[in-house]
Amino acid sequence: MVKKKSDNGQSDKRFQDILNKLPDEDELFDLAELFKIFGDSTRIKILFVLLESDMAVNDIANVLKMTQSAISHQLRILKTNGLVKYTRNGKSLIYSLADGHVTTILSQGIEHISE
């Protein structure tokens, strides 16, 4: 059996190049935290409702047949993590998706599981 000579210098450089392209630890942590938010089906349902229409808490609760308290709790988490925003309409808060990135994440997720 002939032993193949490896070139550790080239491998080390390739590995270092890969490591240099990785996001830094803070970015990786933040990304992991973002993905955790998508780990709750109630939050996903709320995001899909808001994908269709901006709504007040009571309307979201009616659509999903849940309590306003449960919806408010999940909206607070979604807002804290920058996935939803709200505008004030009199005494009501009207929630909407924060930006197009949220729509993209949802669309890519559905596309991924549909393949």
C-alpha cells in the first residue's frame, strides 16, 4: 500500500480561509437566537397572519382562536426580536411584519420543507 503524502501547509491554509469567512461569535449567537424565535408554532402562525394583513391583537386572537393575552405575549417576543412592529391607531396597536426579511425567511422556510 502506497501512503499518500499530505500537504498540511495547504490544508492549514484552506482551513484558515474557511474560518476567516465564518461570522464572528456575536453574529453566530444572534443568528441562533433569531432561529429560536421561529421554533414556536404560535409565533409562526402569528407571522403568517401578519403576512396576509396588518392587525390588532384582538383580531389576531380571533383569527387564531386564542386569548388576547397569549397573542400579546408572543407579539412582545416577536417585537423584541425585530420581527414585528406596530403603529398606534387610536387606542389600538396595529401589528405588521417588521420588514421584507421576515417575509423572505417565511417564504424560504415553506419552500425548503416543500421540496
